[in-house]
Amino acid sequence: MRSAGVVAEGKPSSQEGATATALQRSVENNPLFTIPAASAGLVACHVRYLPCGETVLKYEFRDHAWLRVAGNEHIEYMEQTARFNHFRGKRSQNPSSPVSRMRFLGKRL
């Protein structure tokens, strides 16, 4: 992990821990992570293990931007939601505006 503490919630099985590590590696090589991490810096990463088998990673960056990734290995599903504050201008002050918030749903490749 890139110079930030990892806070884990829940008790993962060894399989869930391995899945979370693989998901983390995948996310940290994705532009949705690398761009805000390089420009603002990473503050923290929170990992939640849900009873349904879903693993949720939430990255927080110094400029209050964040990236949330939820993955479920059992159904090969991943959802990514991000908020980037450095894209916000005078016309886009609403944090839920399409310019500053993006959501990606789909099967994992």
C-alpha cells in the first residue's frame, strides 16, 4: 500500500484476504487511483469484509477526493465510484455532479 495506513473492518477468511489483496493490486494500477494518488496523495485505505462475500475498499486522498471499489469474487462483479475534487470548477460545485463523480459497474475481466 502506498504510504497510508490500512484500516480493516470484519474478519476475513484466508480466501477473502487473498481476494482483497488481488483487488487492491488491481485498483492501485488503475487510473482512477493513480491520478489522484499522484496529484493529491493518499491519506488512508479502509477495507470492509461483508458477510455476503463482498470486499469494499475505500481510498481517501488529501484533497478530499475518494475512490470506493466493491468486489464480489463469487459473482465476478466489481463496482467503482469516485469523486475527484480537482475537476470541480465554478460550474460544478455539487459533489454529485456528473463531472466530479463517476460510477462504473460491470463484470471483472
